Amino acid sequence: MRIAFGTDEKTEVTDRIKAVLAERGHEVVVAGEGDPWPDVGRRVGELVAGGEAERGVVCCWTGTGVSMAANKVPGVRAALCTDRETAAGARRWNDANVLALGLRLTSPALAEEMIDAFLTTEPEAEEADNIAKLG
């Protein structure tokens, strides 16, 4: 799977995210690393919405800014997640296509758990009508 990745700062967590994606056999497209968070979120969103990446992962200190920036791009459903179950639920019930993570509270191990859940969980067919309402 082709994954767009962006972060406003390079940290141990962001290095681990890129490594995990590569270890799992995904192609990582870095859309920004060290750039301002609004630009990072928008660029990742544009790659996903434009079909150049199947999913995206964005990071900033709280995760809030990049998720808001990504969600401004039509067709993006970015979810700010803090644990594995929320990341799985974001896919299962919302068909989220961008995972937003906060660097302040996310450890490398927790980031890996969320990435795995986000990339291996499929949307539930029963949620198709609700997901369609998201635009």
C-alpha cells in the first residue's frame, strides 16, 4: 500500500512510524518532514484525496492541527487517535483514510500499534450509509 506521511517535526516516534510502514512492506511517500503543520496536513490530504496514496499518516505535537488541515481537503477523513482501538474504530465505522497522531503523548510502541490497527482494519459494510454522509 502507498502511504503518505507528514510531520512538522522529526522525532523518535516519526522515525519509528516510517520504519514500521517500510517493515510492513508499504511504500512511504514523505509529504513533509519539519514543515509547518498546516502544510503537512494539507499535503498528505491532497495525496490521499488525489489517489496518489491509499492512506495517510500525519503528526504534530497534539495531532489536532494536522488533522484539521488534512480534513480541509475534500475527500479526506482524518481521525486523531490515541490508542489502538480508536484507530481500528476510525477505520471500521468511519472509513478514515488519514491517521493523525500527537507526538506529545504517543510512544513509538503505541504508534506501531495504531499503525497496525489502522492499516489492517476494513470498514464495516453496515456503515456504508453513514460513511457516505461524511462526504
